[in-house]
Amino acid sequence: MPRPDFLTGGEPARLIPIAADSAREQKSVSVILTGLRSVLELRQSMLKSLGVRVGIMV
């Protein structure tokens, strides 16, 4: 399934973001997304409250 246009560009999330100092929100979201991507238990516990079942990413 193709991604929407607003999702096709951009930089990948990084644990140590490379963004301007004024982009605090971008840095924070990058760190959170990297943690979600890397730690299965974190993904499961954060998304469980939303009713989202999470499996192992390949």
C-alpha cells in the first residue's frame, strides 16, 4: 500500500537527532520514535492503552 505524500519524505528518526537547536519538538519526537522502533516492550506498553496490538518488527 503506497504511503501518503506527507509520509514519503523526511529524515529517519534517530536516537541522537541532527536538527537545529530551535527544533526541540522534532528532536524529542525523533528520540521517542527511535525508542518505539527499537524496544518491543516499550512499544507494547505505550500502545496497549490505545488498544493497538503490537508484534515484532522485521
